[in-house]
Amino acid sequence: MKRPVGLALERLHIAWDLLILVLVIANLALLLFDTLFLLPPLNDAFAAVAPGWHAAYDQHIHANFIAIDLAFVSIFLLDVLLGWTVAIAERRYHRWFFYPFVHWYDVLGCMPLGGFRLLRVLRVISLLHRLQRVGMIDIRRWRLYGVYAKYYDILLEELSDRIAIRLLDNVQQQVRASDSLSRRVVGDVILPRKHQLIAEVSRRLEEMADSAYVANRDELMRYVAALVGRTLAESPEIRRLKRLPMGSQVARGLDETLRDLACRLLDEAVRGMRSPEFGHLVEHMTESGFDTWLQVDKHTDRVTEQVMIDTLEMLKEQIAVRQWREKYE
């Protein structure tokens, strides 16, 4: 639970923020109305519709506009000084003089000049954010915030897409301008990682062979048995053997023995793939093929360049898709 003193200070802080928010909105409304009051057509229309109000505003407010604005400025300046003092007391920033730089819009908005007065709009946004943080309001449920979030999302996506496409265009130009792209890829990217790549390729080949054998073992055994049987059936020696007394029985026994032997040899060969010796053999074969694959020429450069350009073009097409249409339409 919060202490009573801390709770009272928090409520006082919130009340002060609400007061400042009301004063800033009132000041901005007055600035807008007085600016419109200076326009002759609107001034004449105001005088024609409400002559009494026009005269009272012209005499009491417009004539003393600078003094009234200075009164608002004095309160806003007091708010900046109080906020600075609280920030120092709470050690909110790394150095005591950081506050006016962080809240630069509050400081500049206190200047009674035309351009700086517009910065008071940022003070409204800052105060709304502060009230949102303490849970007094929830601007995410406001209809105006929903409209703002929608168009901000659309604007951000459009800008980021344009920047990304422009960057990819520049990359494509760099790829086209390069005369030795493949050699640079091989020398700067692949060769420094040659041993890791060979080890990874070898490991995957072993895993692929092992998993493929386990998944298709029964079919492979039937194929090997059928191959042995067909080979023996087509052998002239086996045909002559069957003509001898008891030759058919001997041929059948030989067929079964050879089929079993072939299946066992296949099993032993696959088990041998898990041995370190077979791993070294696969790495040696992979390394030989790897060195051959790394040889580059002008044709390799053209192929590599075209592959990269087409890949970047595909990325550009994907980025160009306006996803906000699917989200909001």
C-alpha cells in the first residue's frame, strides 16, 4: 500500500497536471480565435452576427492579448520550474541540468512569440501521455486516437517501404557494378568458414542417409532380395545346377543364403556410416567436391550476379505490397 503522504503528493501532482492541461487548451483556443479574429472576412462576420460580443472581445481581450498571454506564460513557466525541481529531487535524470533539454518543447513554448507558441500543442501531448502513464485516462480507447494510429501506421509503412526499396535498388546497382562478385563471396565469406561448412554438410549427409535407410529399410531389403533372386535366376551356372539331381534344392538354398547375406551386408554398411572412419571419408569426399564447387570464372560471376539481383527484386516486390490495405480495408 502507498503511504498517505505519497498518495497525497501523487493526487496533488495529478490535479496540477489537469489544471495545466486545461490552461494549455484554453490558451491554444484563445490563440486560434485571436488569429482568426485578425482576418477581415471573419472579423466582419463576427461583428455582424454578434456585435456586442465582438466589441467586448475587441476591447477587453484582443486589446490586452499580450498581457493575457503573458499571464498564461507565467503559469507555464512556473510549471517548468516546479517540474525541474521535482526532477532534481527525485534524481530523475543523470544530471540536474538535463530537464530543460528533455522538455525543450515546454521551455520554448513559454516564449511569447508566434512560432514558439505553437509548441504548446506538444505540451498537451506530453500532459496526456503523463496522465496515461498514471492511469487517469486511456487514450487508446479514444476514437481520435484510433484514427491517428491508423494513419500513423499507414504513413510509417509507406515511408519504410520506400526507404527499403531505395536501399535494395542501391544494392542491385552495386551488384551490377561489381566485376568479381563470386570471387569476393568465395574469398571473404565462404573460405573463412570452409571447415565449418564441410563439417555441417558431412553431418547432414550422414543424417540424411541414416534417416532415409531407417524409413525405407523394408523396401530396400525387398529390392535387394529380388535383385539377388533375379540375378541367380538369369545365371547359366544356376540353370545347369538345377538340371542335376537335388539341384533345385541346392539352388533354393543358395538363393536364400545369398539373399540373407546381401541384406546383412547392407545392414552392416549402414551401421558403418555411424563410425568415425566413415565420417572422415565423407568429410574428405565433401572437401574434394567443395573445392571443385568453389572454382569461379566469368560464367560463375554472371550467374551469381543474376541470382542476387533476382533475389533482391523478389524482396522489392514483397516489400511493395501494401499490407495496410489488408489490415484496414
